[in-house]
Amino acid sequence: MKTIKKIFILYFLFFIFAACEKIIEFRGEETEPYLVVNSITTTDSVFTSFLSKSLFIFSEEANDSTNFPLTNGKIDLYVNGEFWETIPHTEKGAYQSTYRAQAGDTVRIEASAPNFNTISATGYFPSKSTILSLDTIVSKEVESGNTIINCKLKFQDNAAVTDYYRMYSTLSFDTLQVIRDPKTQIIIATKVKNFKREISRSNDPVFYDDDDAFASNRYFIFNDKKITGETYTIEYSMSFSLPKSAFNVFINVDLQTISSDIYKYLKSLNDFNSISGMMSSEPVKIYSNVHGGLGIIGGITSNVVSREIK
């Protein structure tokens, strides 16, 4: 009897809330589109920019992703203050330059498109990080059987300037993939299949925000404000289930130096994702360094070290 009563109450509440539904008409002003340019380039890579336009969220155009890229725009590239070239359009709003990014260089772009004003942005490529050592200790987790690797990454920081970093750690390994005849199931060939996984976790103080409250730092970005000396050791761990057939197992750590604009951009993305779905939270504005428009221009300089795991 109690169960029937509970079901009746649930149905009653459902019909009450269903009857209270009301479609609210949007009465705000439709915002004009902005010109958007994005370019996050790693050193030794070809400098590529993506030109698009913003669209009003409630417009019909916004339902089709092909309406965003702009193929008829113009992007002028300047390197260290000198004009380099007008970057040609390649495909789907991508403009690929002949310039290969180098550490220490400063780039500026000016972008325009029909019915839009010219926008501009400046970015730079920081110096390469100095990794001193990478130490690893491998163990087995008793309950899960997972492999645990505790890592210590020691690097040198330049105390004279403010540096911005991102730690990107991956596990890579190979396995043999068996290929069988569909009818007879006889092995006819084997081939090597490569896997690469980004798996790491850390409670190191450098990954905490300015208020010492851990803010789900999914990009593992940090600056050197909490590094008091010239050297620092980041401690982190990796936990994974490794197939018995795995070989050529390596830990790869990329201690990237990133421009201040890339740091602010990734931090705003991290903060935005952290409050996603929380209706009571203040909205987070995604960082942009583009004047007259939207987007982000900045550089990343990689420094990768690898250690084989036996």
C-alpha cells in the first residue's frame, strides 16, 4: 500500500511541474558577429591561423558548423617587427604560413574579411625549459593490479623573469595485433599497434591556484610564483593497467614553456569547465588577446624527456 501511495505522489508531482512549463520568448538584442582568429603554435611547427566569425547563439546559422569558418579573409604576418607574408588560405578557414616558429620570436598578425573591421594580435614563443632529471619508481597496486609509477621531474627556473609552464605527461607502448583469416581463424599476420595515453595526477603545490584551493587543474599549467629557488622538483604519479603483451613502454614528459597569453587562456578554460553545470556560479569569460575581435594568439615551446619502463 505504501508503495502505491509513493507512486501516486510522484505522478501527482510530475503533472504539477509539467503543467507549469512555460516557453519564455527571448527579447534581448541579437549581437553582431565578431571576427575570430586563433593560432596556438608549437616551435619548429608551421605557423597556422584559423579565421572564423562568431554567431548569435539563437540564430539559425549557429546550428550549422560550416557557417563559422571564413575562407575569403586576409591574414598578414609580421615576425619580429618585419612583414613576412600574406598567409594563403588552405582549407576550411585554415591559413598556413611558410614561417616555422622559433623560440624567442615575436609574431603579430592583422586579419580582415568582407564586412568586418581589421583585427590584430601579438604573440611570442618563450625560451625552452631546462629539465635536469626525471626519476621514476615503479610498483604494483595490490587491489587493482594496476602499475603505479611515481615520478619526480626536476627543472631549472629563471628567477629573473616570470615563466609559465604546462606539464604534459603520456604513457606510450606497443602491442602485437594478431590478424586471423575470417573463415579459418588461422593467424595470417601480426602487426605492431601503438598506444599513447595521457594519464597523470598530482597534488604538487605548483598546480594549486593563488588561494591554495585545488581547482581541478586539468591542463597542468603553473607559473613560477611558488618556486623560491632556481630549481624545483614536481612530484606526480601515473596509474594504469598495462597489457601483458606490451613492450617498448615509455613515459614521456613534455615540460612546455607557454606564453603568458596561452597561460591565461588555458586558465580561463579550466575555470569555465570547473563550473560547468553549476547554475549559481558566476560566468567565466574566456581570455582573448585579439584587439577588435575574439580569439587567442600565442606560442608553446616543448622540451620532451622519455624514460623506458622495464
